Amino acid sequence: MTNTLMTQAARTLRVVLAALVLVALGMAPAMAQQDGFAPAAYVNSRVISQYELRQRILFMSLLHQPGDIPKVAINSLIDDAIRRDAAKKLDVTVSPEQITAGMAEFASRAKLSTEEFVAALGKGGVEAETLRDFIEAGLLWRAVIRTKYGNSTTITDAEIDRAIDGGAAAGGEMRVLLSEIVLPTGGTVDALALAKRLKLTATTGQSFGMAAQNYSKAPSAKAGGALGWIPVASLPPEVSAKVLALKVGEVTDPISVTGAVELFYLRDLSLAPGDGTGPTVMQVDYAEYFAPAGTDLAAVKASLDSCDDLYDAAKGLPPEAVQRATVAEMAVPVALRLTLAGLDPGEAAVVTAPTGVPALLMLCDRTPMTDIPPSRDDVSSNLLNKRLGLLAGAYLEELRSNAIIRIQ
């Protein structure tokens, strides 16, 4: 009996000590039961905990973040860890006052005070520290970019004049004028080998255009691969990073994407809207329907008149069964873009998703992208901010590619 009581007392003492440790660390015992301390990912020497991941998922859910929220959440935490490492290497810090001001600015977007915003997040299970960490990482990254590029990045008078003369808006976007060659993979032709050969031979606007007409399978092939002015932000990351490294008149190395290999020829780069001589840049509204195994997709397709009908077809299924997006046509994955090119609004086609399962792809609408209204206000500041933004994106991609990342 005595041994039993001693054993029970020892167990009780261990539980009490564990609870005290958790309280000292600011964690509730219930969180420990959910493995809050367990790692969700490793980034270089940093550890992202399951607790941080759950908090970021809740935070993004409350902000109505589109897409696969758990995936977006872990990637954003990885990026934040990379940003913090960059700040540490450059000895960059931000003050508590800057963080407080950043939290207030973020809350003001929802027309709330910081206290009201934190209280609203708290009702959804998000701790104030989660918001603080999110804001701090963003501020550190801004300071890193200013430190790394601020003194070396200048805007000339000629660039300002060109932006004003071309009607660039103060809130405008950096744009590129491209020609493309899209070579689908999986056929009898070795797409990568052909792309490498064209990279060496199609080195001028004329020769690239002829190669596009002869080999490209994109809708732009008839126009020699020519595309209209495209906002850099609308390009897929793997494309924008390559294009921004070019000088006007150069061709990218082959870019391997799902289902194809691409080449791009940079015809021009500017903040000014295009002169209208090239094909109009199109925006597409499209939806994908991922049905349970065994679903007769042909029957579903026959029952559809518009993309809204997909939501009726997906009743009782998880929300992710229907995924809809409105983006620049260039931002659509190549395999889907080639299929969408053959559809009219309201038409659908059965495709194979990247996971290998059949899906239904439907074009909801296709419209020209509207130019941003011109403005003369703060053109120089806008040009600088846009350029720094592009440099920041490219730098983050570089750091991420060099980081040691392991997701549990």
C-alpha cells in the first residue's frame, strides 16, 4: 500500500511540475496535450512549432485567406523564418514602437483599433502574440530590403519622365512585354532538348517569333508568341524570377513547369501601359471541380450551364471540391491554360489534375485586363517601391532556395 501511495504521489508531483513548466512558458496544459511543442518544420536553425502553425492557420482563416490555408500557413511561417534569419545576418532590428505602430496600421485596414482587432482575433482563438510576430517579421523584411538595396536602387529623371509621359499610375505595376514558346511534355518530341536548341537559335525578336509559330502550342503561337503588357505580379514565380533577370532582347533559359517547357523573350519592361500594338492581355475566371472517385464527370459536364452550377453539383462535398480563380491568363498553369484556350465561357472539359485524378475544368469568363488609371502623384516613390518589391521577391526566392527546410 505504501509503495502504491508513493507511486501515485510521484506521478502527481510530475504532473504538477509539468504544469508549472507550461505556465512558465505561457502555454496552457491543453496545448501541450495537443503536442504544441512538437516541431511542424525546421528552417535552417529555427524550429516552427505545431502551436505556431495552428495559430497561423486560425489567423489566416479569420482573414479569409484564399487557397489551401494549412499549406499557405506553413509556407508563410517558413518565409517569416527566412526573413528573420536575413535580418539577423544584417544586424537589422525593429523597435517595440515600430511593431505597435505596425499592428495599429494593420488593424486600421479593418477599421478597428488595435485593441478591438486583437479582441476579435482572440474570440477566434488567435493570441495577440501571433499578430505581433506576423507584423514584426514583415517590418524586419522591409528593413532588410532597405538596408540591402535602398542605397543602390535609384530612379532617374528619365525613368520618371517616361512613366509620366506613358501615363503610369502612382499605384501602377511593373509590366513586361513578352513573347512565349510553350512546348508540352509527354509527347514524341523531347520538349526540353528542343527548348535548349531554340534558346541558342531564336535569339532575336524575328527568329523567336518564327520559332513560336513553328513549335509553340500556346494560343499565342499564331501571333509569333507575342503577348501584351503583363503585370510582373501576374506571372508565375518561376517565370517572373527568370524574366526579371533578363535585359530587353534576351531569352530565358528553358523553364520546366507542370506539363510543359517554356521560353520567354523580353521585348520591353516598363511601368507605363502598353501602346496597344500587341495582343490584349486577357484575364480568365475559371473553376475546377474535384469529384469523388467513380463520379460520372461527363454527366456532370452535360448538366452545367455556368460555373455557379458547379456548387450545386458539389453539394455535400468538402468546400475544396470546387476551386475557382480569376487571374491573368499567364498565371494559369500551362496545362490548364492550353485547355482553357479551347473553351468558350460556360464550357467545360474533363482534365487530369496534377494528383493524377480526373477533374472538370470550366471557363467561367474571359475578359481583357483593364489598365490602371494614370496619375502623376508620387511617381518617383512608386517606381522605387515597385522596384524594391520586385527585388524583395527575387531575394526571398534566392534565400528560400538556399535554406535547409524540412517539414514534418
